[in-house]
Amino acid sequence: MTPLKTYHQWIEQEIKKNPFGKQPASLYEPIRYIMALGGKRLRPVLALLSYSLYKNDPKSIVPYATAIEVFHNFTLMHDDIMDNAPLRRGNVTVHEKWNLSTAILSGDVMQVKVYDMLLSLPGEKLKEVITFFNKCATEVCEGQQWDMEFETTKSVTEAQYINMIRQKTAVLLGFSLEMGAILADASLDDRKLLREFGTSIGIGFQLKDDLLDAYADPKKFGKQVGGDIIANKKTYLLIKALEKAKGKTKSELQQHLELKKFNKAKKVKAVKEIYNSLDIPGLTEKKINQYFSRGFAALDKLNVGAERKQALIAFAKDLISRQS
């Protein structure tokens, strides 16, 4: 079984050898910049792990797995614009380093390059992968739109929020695993189970991100800690706090949400104190574990030997315990 370190090396090599384009340099340098910032490479690794459940030559699909990472970084580049985020992985975001218009155009080109990278798929696989990718990419955009609309929506339910993060984040993990399975000629049942596994751990992954946004060590997180609180984002934490808060606590929380001018650090501290008093971190951890358990239940049903599953199981468990 190929070690994860080797998967990462293959992906980084594939990224480095792809210039994405030459002129104008100002269009392509931002792409090379964001792709060089690193990250967990979670999605392409999942594609390789999925493929490896069935076949022993995962290096053969590295270009296609890397295409998923390019698409993911395209969404990050545009998300950072919409969120007015100053940092990405501890570095200046593209729109801050260059400008807004360049970040938009560079992101657009990245999406086009994804299709270029998938075009060499074998003929019988090309249509199937592109069809599923287009469905996934559309849902990612729908999820992002819901996320922005929720910022100005007075009340968002837990179910609405879970569906939003399913679309915005989780479906791409599901697609990554399903694409690996498609390229490995896995059965339809196994493909569906892997998609379900990826979607469930993707929801857990995003809920964990919500929790870390408020509680992570700033030195490890790579993004502005408390950014969701500052922006009044309807995260799982805020939705549950609004649901559980009563009396004076609810009034204080509403007051922080309605303030137009405030000290950012003081607001983050005050809202976190409210979260702590309501055991919001504990409730969030419980929900995270619920979705990870659901994912592992789907993986248990997979028609693959236990030994083949070990690398994928270990990788997913690392997501549960991550602190950044």
C-alpha cells in the first residue's frame, strides 16, 4: 500500500510542473501563488485512496486527482473575495496581494484549467466524470450562495445550515471519492457508498472548521480566528446558541449581533463566553462525531477487504482529531 506521504509528493509534483499559463503573467502568477500555499490536499488524496481500494497503480490518476485540487483552490480564491478575508493558510489572500479584478479573472481561468486537466480521461470515463463534476460544482456554488444569503437571513434552522455545508463543502469530498472509484471500475453500489462516506465526513469536516474558527490556536489555524463571529456568520455554533439562549444571555448575544461598530477582539471574547456558558463546543463536537460515525457506517458496507480500507480509515480519523 502506497504511503500517504508519497501521495502528497505526487500531488505537489503535479502542481509544480503545471504552469497553468504564461501571458499575461499577472493572470497566471496568482494561480501559481495560491496553488503553492499548500494545504492538506485532502480532496486529491481522497481520490487516490478511493482508487487504491481497487487497483494498485494510483499514480496513473494523479493528474485527475490534482484537477480536483485546482477546482477547490478556485473556490477558495473566490470565497476569499466574497468574505473579504485577509489571510489564506497564513498568507495574504490573492485579492489583497494583487487586486479584486485579477483575483476574479484568475479564478475564472482556474476553473477552465480543471476541464483541460480532465480532458485526457479515457473516452468511456470522460463523460461520466464530467457529468458528476458539473453536478458537484453547481452544488458548491449553490452552497456558497446560501452561505451568503444566511448572513442577512434573520433565522436559519439547523437543517438549512447542514444542507448548505453539504453543498458548499461536503459534496466535493464525495465527488473526489466517487471519481477515484469510477476510474478504478468499482461497482455502482460501492461508488454510492464512497460518495456517502465522503459527504458525511465532509459535513463533519466543516462543522469541525466552524468549531476551530472560534477556538483554534491562531498559530496553527492559518486563518483569522473568530472571523465567523466578527462577520455574524450563521455557523452551527451561532445557530445552536440562538436556539438555546434565554433571557439575559439571549439579549446579550443579540446585542453583539446588532452592533455596527465594535472592537473585534472584545466581540469574539464575549460571544465565546456565551458559547461556553451554553456548552456550544460540546454540542458541536457531538454533531461532528455523529456525521463521522455515519460516514464510517457507509464505509463498513463497502465490498472491499478490511486491509484495503485501513489507509482511508486512518486518514479520515485524522480529520476528527485535527486542530488546524
